[in-house]
Amino acid sequence: MGDNKYYQGSHRCELCLSKNQQIQAKDEVIRAKDAVIAAKDDAIAQLDLAVKQLKMQLRMASSSTVTKKPSMVNMKSASSIAQEEKDALTVYIRNVTESMTHEMLLKAFSVFGHIRVLNVVHAKACAFAEFATPEAYQMALSASMVRVGSGQETVMTEMRVRRPHQPPPQQQSFSRKSSFSNIRAVSKDLKVDEGCDVSTNYNC
């Protein structure tokens, strides 16, 4: 009788142990599934982050490409500003004779300060001196008259003035019986002025 009760009790313990093992196995399976789901969610989140970063890089690259291509208007304005800065430091020199060499003029005007560019045009009896500083430019301009060489000859200094650009004259038609005065007027309009500076029209 006692052995039978012991057997029944031990059998129940084995059943309880087996159920507990099954429950633990199910819990382990559930935890494994949860881990897989969490890994998938993490991978999806990382993929979304990578896509967002790639889109941001593409936007920055496109914006920088647009910035690197300035418009023609900005390029023209920049070149005009640079030309105005040069003109603000350039003195126009007139009464330049054939005997005045480049070295003589450079020596005469270097007393005011460093000269970046000295352009001498004997054909128009003028020259242009671009100074490095506004102070040197003002001193040369204020001098008005500068002695060159041994001091027997002098030149005059003036502010460099840019003339407004004029379009080339249109070809004018006239009859064969045009008067001599009309022919002279047309030839005068078509005459090309030889300026000191080929690229721009200035004082001389």
C-alpha cells in the first residue's frame, strides 16, 4: 500500500517536471522569436537611417554644384569691380615725349610709392601708372606736375577717366551724287580712334 503511494507520488513529480520542461522550451522559442523580430526591426531602422543620410548627401552635392556655377551677371559684375579698383589706383600721365623712356618715367613716379604697372604710349604722348596703394596714388595725383629725367621736362598727372562705351557706327548708304560735305561727314563717322589702351577707351 505504501509502495503504491510512493509510486504515484513519484509519477506525478515526473509529469510536473516534464510539463515544466515543455513550458521552458516554449518560453525559449518565444524569446528566440522575439530576438529575431527585434533584429529585423533594428535592421529596418538602420536601413532607413542610411537612406536618409544618402538623400541628405545628394541634396548637399546638388546645392554645392549649383553654387559653383555663378551666373554670367555675377561674373561680369566681378570683372567690372576689379577694373574699377584698378582705375582707382591708376594715374593718367600726359605730355609724355619721345625722349622719355619707360625707365625714366618709372624712376620719376616711384618716389610716390610702389608701381604695379607702367604703360607708356608714345604714339599718344601719354602713360598710365597703376600704384599699389591709395596713398601713393593720391600723392602722385596731387603732385600735378612731375619732373622727368634731368628735370628739364615735366609731365602732368590726372585722374584716369573711363569713357562710356560707344557701339560701332552703322554703315551709312548714300547716292553716287552725294556732296563732298556728306562724304566727309560719313568718313569722319567711320574713322577709328586709336586709343592708348586697345581694350578700353580712356583719357587719351
